[in-house]
Amino acid sequence: MNEKYPFVNPPLPYEYDGMEPYIDTQTMRLHHNRHLQAYVDRLNDILSKYPQYQPLSLEQLLISIDSMPPEIQTDIRYNAGGVYNHIFYFMNLQNPSSKALPFPLQSYLDSTFHNYETFQQLFTEAALSMFGSGYAWLVINALGNPQIITTANQDTPLAMNMFPLLNIDVWEHAYYLKHFNRRADYIKDWLSVINWDRVNQIFLDFSKRYLL
Ligand code: MN
């Protein structure tokens, strides 16, 4: 994501009904058009008063928070994170999903999780364990290994020196209209619409850059 201020809400690479029947059209529309748009607008509003940060990309903003004036740190963390996390989430989705995990991502994940079933189970447990609002992530940790983590609110793995590969938004607005309070059903449906080709591409780009 190399975009800079003023940030725009990128159009989805599929229609709002593209994730049916797993994620419903109205949820996708509100989530993209209202929730993500609000984060974009608030981030632009803050940055309009701090021109020194306008040349920074989202990633650069997120890893620079500690050096910013204290009065904007919380707002930048929340809103730049909200933009980053949501774009990451929407770009992860694909329907139908690929039939099998692509290489070399599959061997990379199997080295830690042994097989896809175990990965799914551990990822589901992590996403269920997140109390309140946040995300579950598959990341590359500082040792170069795959790891499943959760982040609260709009915190990002970037700020924790971890490199994201995949995330699920478990804020209630991501599923409440269709799945009500049954987060487990939403996670199960989400597992059916993961864009593994994109995750594999992110992994390949990372591997080339850091010679994993
Ligand atoms: Mn969301």
C-alpha cells in the first residue's frame, strides 16, 4: 500500500454481493462504504492539520506513531490502523476461494501448523478468543516463522514488528447482520472466501525482500 495523503477508499475488486452466501451484501456494503470510509475521512482530517506527516504511506504512519506528538498518537493509531486493517481484510477475500493452498505458502505454513486443518482450528480459536473488537492475523514473526496473533481495536501487527499475511475482522459490524452474535459461524464462512493466491503473493514478495 503505497498511497499517501489524501487517502481514498479503494473500490473493492469484486461486487458487494461477491461474497454471498458467506458474507451478505448489506454487510459488505456498509462495512466498505460507511465503516472504512469513516476511517479514511478521519485520517485525512487529522493529517490535514499535520502536513509534516502527509508524505508518509500508511505503513510509515503506523510504524512512526511513537515519534509523533502525544496529542495525535491515539487518533493516528486508531484511524490509520482502521484504514490499513480494513483494506487488508477486503483484499483477502475471494469467492470462490482457491481449492488448495498454493505453494510455497503451504509448505511454509505446514512447517509450523503441520496441516491446513490444524491451521484452521488454531486460527478459529484465536479469532474466537478476541474479547470485544479486533482482528485475528496470520503474520510472519520477527524470527521469520508463521504465527497467529490477535490485535485489539485497530492495532496492527506492523507496530509490533510483525509482517501481516492475512486477517479477519471480528468487530461485530463485520458479521452481525447475517450471523448475529454467532462469531463462530462467521469465521467458518470467512474460511470459505480467503484469497490464498494473494496471501501467497504477499509471502513471496516478503521472502524475496528478506531472503527467507
Ligand atoms: Mn470492520
